[in-house]
Amino acid sequence: MKVEGFTSDGYEAVREVFQKLVDEGRETGAGVSVWKDGHEVVRLSGGWADTGRTRPWQAGTLVQPYSLSKSFATLAALVAVRDGALTLDEPVARYWPAYGVNGKEATTLRQVLTHRAGQPRFPDSAARTDLLDDAALCRSLVEAAPEYVPGTALGEHALTYGHLIDGILRAGAGTTLHEVYDGVVRPALDLDAWFAVPDGELDRVADLEYADPRWPGLLHAAPWLRVPDGVLDVARANSRAWRQSVFAAVNLHTTATAMARFFSGLTAEDGPVRDLLGPDLHGDLLAPQVTGFDEVFGTRLTWTLGFIRDQGKIAKGGIGGSAAWWSRRHGHGAAYVTRRLDDHSRAAEIATALGDDLAVVGEDQ
């Protein structure tokens, strides 16, 4: 199947790599976008948007990129900080007393946003809770003790991140993560990226599929993804109910163009993210916050408030293979989003064609 779209002069290698991925069957549905100096210089679509292979992938195809979603949950929290409803370093229990029990009394929003709150997974008590029962999942986090003293260890809060932020926003700001994202963040940044996909956008959503049916059990992060049951079940993920829910750690639905465009303006002093947050919070968002061994990733890395940062990039990706990044070396934003759940080798090959390296280098220097 021929890859559709365009590449500006100097980016032909990206098309060649992407076409090879499609030709070899390693990719069955994906989009690639690169933005440089305010312009999209690569926009490519390959494969199909549905498992029946009747809808070709198009530039406007939406797909769930799993943990890439977290960066946009972060922005919702920071808008509330901007408005004075929350602070980064006071105990969450100040405005959410129910949460401040069993060792969580001093947990701060900064610790939540940097994956140091000690709740990298839902407790076993939530094992039989339905994925869409937000109240019960949040209650399980409120009642549980942290796995370690908050602030003393590091591990991506793989599924709990959005529920923690939503709980904090409800208690401290009298609003929800979805209300802040959809009412403030998305329009301010002009994002084609949706929590709770509206009815009118559902026909653009791509179906997820496994590259290998064994894939969910082979993930290094599998122990952090088992509760509640079904997050990695593609039948559930492809349902209308899931697509129109808010499980903000993982279920944003977006396009390659939207993600590359967002990352291309992420660091700009005259860009939309700085305009949204103001200079101080924008600096906090991007600055290294903690460096250490992340037990969920299984490697040493540096977190900002919403991204992974190293010498070459500011980035975020998700299990299944989607990734987006700002190249600190080359000054472009890039994204690879896919419906074929596998490893990150495809995005890494696209990055290599751009002169980037998606491997986590370690400490930011």
C-alpha cells in the first residue's frame, strides 16, 4: 500500500523509512508528522484505520496513543495552578482531606506530576472495578497506602495519573480534568486531541490491534497495568463507551499532525503553551524536576512536570508505539502515532531518519 502525503525537501528519508515499515507489514495503520519553524514539513499516512481494512488512514485519523495522553492531563492541572486554585508544593490533603491518610498526608501535586506519589498502580482492591467507574477507582486510591513514601522513589503512574489529577481538581478547584482540558487547554492550544471523543468525531477514530496477541503480557510495565482489568483489551479500547470516557492517563485520541504541531511550539517563548501557562509555570513544565531509576520504565531518566527530557529531546510516548517529541538538537516537533500495538522501534526508525534518537539517554545535561 502506498504511503500518502507529502515531505518537504530534505525529508525524503522519512517517507522511505515509513514506506518500508508499511511494505514489510510492521505497520498497518499510522501517521507521521514533522513541524519546523511553524510549518508542517512532513505529513504522511499509511495503512488502514480499521481492522477490516476498509478505511485508509488519513491525516485526520484519530488514535489513542496511551501514555502520551498524560502530558495533556498535566496541562489541566497546571491551568488550575495558574489560576490559584492549586499549588505545586502544598500537601494535597489541604484541600482533599480524604486523600491525606495512610501515609499520603504530605503528598504534593508536584510529586503526582513527576510520578513520585507512591501510587504507580491501582491497588488490588480495584481489580474487579469496571474501567469506567471513575468514582470507585478514585476511592481505591484515596483508601490505599502508597507503595513507598511519596517523594522517595520514582515510577511512572501508568494508569493512576489521570484519576489522581482529576481527584485533586475536583477537591481543590471545584472542577474536573475534562472540564479544564476541554474548556481551557484544548481551545487555547487549538488541539485536535480529545478526551471523551464527541459524537461528531467518532468516525475518525482508528481501531487498535495487536501486532502479537501475546503483547500485553510481554510488556515490562505489565505488572502496573493489570488493575483494573481490560485497559489493554483492544475490544474494550475500540468500544464507543471507552472512546467517550475520560481515563486521562491513557485515552486521549489525537492525530500525528496535532501532536507534532504541539511539540513544535512547546518550548517557544512566544508559543501557545507559554501563553497558556505564563512564563513561570511554563519554565516549571519544561525544567528537569527529578532524575532517577524509573521502576515502570526500567531505566534511569529525567522527568519534567509532564515529559521525559534528555540532552536531545523533550518527549512523551505510550505503550503500543506512539511517540512525540521536540528535538532540542534540530528544532523540530515530530510525532508517530499508530494503531498497531507493538514496541517503539517504528517511531525510533522515523526519529533516526530525522537525526534524532528516541532512546532514553538518562540524565539531562
